[in-house]
Amino acid sequence: MIDKDISRLSRLIAILTQLQSKRLVTSTELAAKFNVSVRTVYRDIRTLDEAGVPIMTAEGKGYSLMEGYRLPPVMFTEQEANAFITAEKLVLLNKDSSLTKNYVDGITKIKSVLRSGAKDKLSMLSERVAFEESQDQNITSDILASVQVALTNFRIVEIEYYSPTKDETTNRQIEPFAVINRVGESWYLVAWCRTRQDFRLFRFDRIRKIEITDDPFTPHKISLQEYLEKYRSNF
């Protein structure tokens, strides 16, 4: 299968997910989301229809799926769905855009398997749940997803790290151990610093450059709870 075919297949699956996540989706909305023409969306909808997907067309309003059609066949209780929406509000407050994007993509798939009535309830709940946001709007990052991959695969990370107290940037080789966050504030990476030969905290918004290497390291025996008990004063 060539890349063009793979790209279209991915888009067809994504369109199906969008159709399952909302009661009505317009061709203009789909075209904008996937950066294609409205004409291409028409072709994609026709392809899904010919494949047996029961797509309903509401003239002048958009597309919807026949009630009861579900892919995948997973169902959630109302309480579980409410928990996802509440968690979504928390995630949207976090200061790392990679987490926000991945969570929003994931929650869209979760919404796609809900019935129309449940979607309406979640839509209302989404408008009536709020968390207070940190006043510092300048704390941002986009590296959490990469850091988590390095952490779970035990890969050495090379960073350029800025220290405001010394007003200097240093190069470090570190071994990711854990990530910590206070809601609405910057993420922190707990890592073994090969330069300092000890665990150190690295604020995401002070990491000027990051490279995930292919070099492995031996997992640390200490648990996160043990780390917190021993190094809590660092916070």
C-alpha cells in the first residue's frame, strides 16, 4: 500500500471517529479538520457509505451515524463518561501541549462510542465543570509525550537546561525517572543527572533543547514513593 493510500485510510478512520463523537458533523468542519477540500470529504463519505457504514445525511445540516451503530463495541457508564469529561478539564489546564493534544484525540474516540443522549449530557456537563487556572500564562512546554516515551523505554536524554538562579545554560545527560505536576503549573522531570550523580528536578519550561537518544540505561530500583520521601525537601 502506498503512502497516499495509507493517508486516505487514516483519514477515513478519523472521519468515522468524528461521526461517532458528535450528533452532526458538517463537510466544512471535516474539510477544515483534515486539511482537505469539501469535494474530498464528499468522496470519503461516499466511500464509507459504500463500505456499509450507515451514514445519514441531514440536508443543509451535515452527516450523522444511524443510532445504535458503534465502532468499537465499547460502552461506558454515565459515571465513567462524566469522569472522563472532568479529567478533560484538568488536562486542558496543564501547561504541556503534547499532553493536551493526545488527550483530546483520545477523548474524542471515547465520545464516539456513546449514544446520542449521553453525548448531550456530556456536552452540558462540559459547560458546567471548571477548575481555577494558574495566573502564570507564560509557563508552557510541548515535550511531555517525548519524555514519557524515554522514561518507559529507559533511554538516556540529552538536554540544554537553563538555571535562572545562576543565569546559565548547561548541557546534561539524564536518565528519566518520573514526571510530576501541580495543576496549572509547569511539569517537572525527575531524572538521574549523570553530571551531578544524583536525582535532580528539571522544570519543562527551562529545558531549552531536548534529544531522546537510543542509548539505554539501567532502570533505577527506587520507587517514586521512596523518592518523594527522601527528596521531598527539593520541592
